Amino acid sequence: MEIRKIVTVVEETRQEAGKELAKPTRKVAAAAVLTNPYAGKYVEDLTPLIDASVAIGELLTKKAVEALGIAPEKVESYGKAAIVGTNGELEHAAALLHPKLGTPIRDNVGGGKAILPSTKKVGGPGTAIDVSLGFKNAAYVRTHFDAMEVRIADAPRENEIVLIIALTDSGRPLPRVGGLTVDQVKGEDGLR
């Protein structure tokens, strides 16, 4: 799969609801615009997409961690998403996102026991997608239930796929809905 471009976006929130945050919250998305070798045709075996996700996932995760400017183990939340151009199919996104992509992400953020949230859709250039985010070591940490909207003005073209990795250095600004907190995580089962 050829990469036409890589886009990295950092979002830093310094105020919320008129309150200055003691520490800004930062989210980053690193996205690769890829050629889709299966656009316009049905192919039974999607193994090449599955296998390609490993190297691309490692590249994007490293770029995202670098953009956050923190050590990999300091990453708190993660998520992944894909937008398939209109000549492709949703299963092309699933092939990139699910069987193998979690390993290079976890390897480059100092671990992660919780499921990696994911989203996928088919769309044209400029299509926005909300990349779901969750705390990397325990799915029930409500302070980190979040998302980051990502869009690339000229992608995906009809024969492309946009693959996105999103990371954070913290949870939502001013969280106050209760539930399990980061300091209470046991990290044994990916849930609590």
C-alpha cells in the first residue's frame, strides 16, 4: 500500500466552561492516506491489508507519541479509525483496524490492556470521523470516554483509505461524572 500523505493534528484544550485548566489536555491524531489495492473489486482474501496495518500502525503511533511530546508510557488514551473511499468497502477498513493493528499501537505506547475503541465508515474527500478514545489500561475509566474528530480536506479519494491513530495525554477536561478513576485502576483484565 502506498502512502500519499501523512497528517498529524494536535488539539490542546487550555480552558473549558470558562475555567482555566491546571494542565492543558492534549489529543493527537496521526493519519495516513493510503492507496486501496482493492477499490472497485471484490477480493475474498484481505490478508495483505491486515498485514500492512502492522508497519503503518507502528509509523502512525510513533508520530502521534512524538507529537504529544511525552514518553510512550505516559500516553493515557488511545483509539483508531478508518475512512474508506467510495470505490472501497467497509470490510477494507475492518481488515486494517482489527486483526493486527492493536499490537503495534500497544507496543509503542507502553502497553495497554483495554480494548482499542474503533470507528469506520465509507466517504469521500473531507469526510469527518469521530475517533473514539478510551483509557488504555481499563475500559471503565469514565474520565477518558472521549473522541477526536478528524478530517482531511482531500481524502479519501475514491481509491484510498485514511487510517487514523489517536492518542491523549489525559482524560476529558473537568471530568465529574464519577466512576472508576485512573488512580483506582488495577489493570489486570482491561476492564478495571
